[in-house]
Amino acid sequence: MRKAFPALAAAAFLVAAASPSPTEILATAPADAWRSVLPENLLLLDLPGGKQVAIELAPDFAPQHVANIRLLAKAGWFAQHASIVRVQENYVVQWGDATGKAALPKATVMQPQGSYERPGLPAGFRALPYRDAYAAQAGHSNGWPVASDGTSHWLVHCPGMVGAGRDMPPDTGTGAELYAVIGHGPRHLDRNIAVVGRVLSGMEYLSSLPRGTGEIGFYESESERVKLGSVQLAEDVAGAPRFEVMRSDSAAFGQWVNARANRAEGFFVRPAGAADICNLMPPVRPIRR
Amino acid sequence: MRKAFPALAAAAFLVAAASPSPTEILATAPADAWRSVLPENLLLLDLPGGKQVAIELAPDFAPQHVANIRLLAKAGWFAQHASIVRVQENYVVQWGDATGKAALPKATVMQPQGSYERPGLPAGFRALPYRDAYAAQAGHSNGWPVASDGTSHWLVHCPGMVGAGRDMPPDTGTGAELYAVIGHGPRHLDRNIAVVGRVLSGMEYLSSLPRGTGEIGFYESESERVKLGSVQLAEDVAGAPRFEVMRSDSAAFGQWVNARANRAEGFFVRPAGAADICNLMPPVRPIRR
């Protein structure tokens, strides 16, 4: 049963060729069109060579998984046990305990619930005025890409989104094994795995890793695996980087979506008139200090 | 104006959990469910370290661009002048003449036409029974991913698809500068750039290259650029590899599409009931000799 969704104003569908480009819209958006990422939700993964990946966790969408990940980070569990174990072309980069034997902290919830989908529409849901290939409706909530069937909602598998690896049901993954999507969004995983966050920075360090030659992209030898360095929450790191995500309920975001879907600058000869949710990931910027 | 499209049988929508998996369907598909890639359409790019990328050219969709690319390959132009010059995260890997000064063979068509879209529906078009985020209809023709508005049709920008870089209109690109899509399909480029082929093998060598740090992912120094080795058509290479692409008009392909859209094997708790064209790229396999 499909319910009505709040939508972008229909007037936003048509843009003149002289309209500002997506880049120009971001450059001139007011300060209140952005929200700060909370340090308690920002997971910083250090890779060899001084490279860092910053992930925003999504407690509003995967509360028990995120609680586990926070626990593991604060216990130093990832730094002690985790390495990148799998890189499958056009699919995922995955990290966890390659031995499968490391004990988890006692407080870890072994089968977190409530992360595959959540009831109703999410707070401040803004529906896109475009078709979605998988769901009745796609849109955004608080700077997150979301889909809904009108009855429940869930985070979607787009490039850069982070999910919790799991074994067969009823296992839902503890969050000790995580993956980031590379390649075309594997949306068939939506509602089948817990999506727990989004890479805000450093995605290129994950997506450019050599692909694994084992089945479904697993690395076949220890020498291929990339040992993680420090994996901490920004709240526990002095001088941690800070980021802002564009507020999806801002006027500027609506303009940006519309401009992205109707590219008409010099290069373009034919505006698409639509855009896929995975090509509308809310803009991110570092906060300079 | 949307016209009627031939479609997969509606009966294919429902599958029992015991139905064969996509992998099983491929393993048991009859020989005539596959077509051989013609050596005259197979472009082989050699990268350093013995790595090779195999691209099937698409003369039915971009005849003048493909004629140019064949001409350039036979003249040894790419091997002499081309290197990988740009790798933009979640977008494209691009190769061409970094100096922008190399002369093209005299017979090169400088503004090829007829590649952005072509009239009517393509031969043997098989429409998907799923929504497409960008076009009125998506589907397949002869093992190629295609979209249509009912009046014309075009190849779509999915990961692994190869297009012709160009400058501002009316430039359409000669084919001397090419790119392969990495990341989520940038479908807003459909009908704005000529799509000329598809990477059948070796995509992982392109997608795992370091991202460029210049604007839109261009490499900033000569040392970052990857010089191409031999770039030849398979018809001109003794012992060249051969490939087969699944015929999109075969019964097995219909079963595979349906199984991909309704994954219900042990891991899955909730079949998607749909699939995006870019997650339905026709299967490819090497021919062993």
C-alpha cells in the first residue's frame, strides 16, 4: 500500500539554462543549509601510509548496530583485530577479523535488531520527484539517502554506504565486520543487510585497492590484507577532522537536486530530467579550523 | 509519447525459493544462449605488468565512432600516443593523448554522428518489467544494456561501459579519447556523450588505479599517467582471447534477469522484486581453447 509522500515543489522541475550549476549552488548555500557531523558519530579508520577514512554512523537508522560499533571502537577492537579482507569489483570493500576467532567485548549485542527497516517515514523525509528502480519512493532524511514503501523506510545501498557483514539469517552481523559499497549501488541488498553509515571522506583509498582473486573478491593471502591502524570515534581523538553534510530539508538542497537532475550547462545537450538516489548523495565538506 | 515495449513474460515475476540461483542458471544455460564477440569488435588494451583490458565495440549503436576507433587502433595511434590521464572516484577512468597535440589519421571523422541516440527500438529489444530511474524503458538488445523513450534508443552509462570523451558541442569526440565508467552509473550522461562499447574483461585494472588529485580526477603529473602498451583489434592479434556474451533474447537470460531481481537463496531475507539495468549487465565468459 503506497502512501502519499512530501515532495519537492513541482515548480522546481523546470530550470532555465542560465540557472546556477550544482557547484555554484553549493558555493553560495547559506551556513544553515549544512549540519555538523557529531564527533560521537564519526568513525575514523587509519590505513597505512597516513590515509584516513571518515565514516558517519547512522544511529537513527541502525541504533543497535551503531552502539556495537561504538563499543568496538572504544575497546580498540578494530585496531587490534581488523584488516581489509575482501575487495570485490563493482561491489564492496570489506574489513573485519580475518581469523574469525577474535572474541568480542561482552556487551556486544550478537543479533542487533531494527536496522533492516524502520516503521513509517523518517524524520524530515523529503521525497524525490523521480522514479526509483527498487522502491515505491526514494528521498532524503537529515542528509541520508532513504527509500520507503510508505509503511517503512531504510537506508539504501549506494556507493560509499557502509553496511554490517553477516552470515546466514537470523545472524544480522554485529558490526565487527563492515563493508563499504563500491560500484553501482547493489540495491537488492536493501532490507537484507544493516546499513550503518556512510563514508564521508577517504572513499578513494578503499575503492582503489587491488581486487581480491578469491571467491567473491576475498584476498587469498595474509600479505594482501590491509591491516587497519587506529579506528576511533572522533570524540576520542584530539584534533580530529570535522565535517558538515548538507541538510536535505534546506532550500539549497532542493535547488541542488533539481540542478543535478537537469544539467544544462555548456557541456550538456540533453538534460536528464531525473536522477537516481545514488547520484544524489548529499554533499559533504570538511570544516576548516 | 511512450510506445508499447515487448516485455518479459509476466509469469516470470514470481519465483519459488527453490528456483535456481543466477549462478546456476549461467552454468546450465545451453550453448546457443551465448553469442561470440567478433574479433573485429574486440579492442585489446595492454597495460603495464602484463595486464589486459578487453573492450567490445558497439558498431550497431555508434557506427562512426567505432569506425574511428578501429582506424586509430590499426594505425597504432593509441599505442603511440595514449595514456590514462584521469581517474575520478565514483565516475570514470579516461585515456587519450595527454599532450592534446598528436595528429589523427587523415581518414578520422572529426564529428561522428548518430551515436547519442538512434531511431526506434534496437534489434531484438527485450524490455525489463521494472522501472528505470531515467528512461521510460530500459532493457537489452543483443547483449547490450539499452534505454528507450519509445521514439529512439541508446546505450546506457553503467559501470564498465565505454564512452568517447569530448569537448563542448558540437564536438562529439573522435574516439581518440575514451573513458570507462567506474562507480554508480552516471546516467545523466546518456544521450550527451557517445557510448561506444563495454569492458568485457580487466575492468578491475582500471577501477583500482589511484584517483587523480587534479580537478575532476585528472592526474597532475606525467609520472602518474599510465602509458598504454599495444592497443589492437583482436582480429589483428595472433592468439587473441575470445569471449562470449549472453544473448539477451535467450530463455536463459530471461531466467537470469528474473533470478537476479528476486534473490531468494539462503542469504536473502527479502527479495527486491526489481533490478536496475546497471545491475543486469549481460554475463560474459572467456572461450577456452
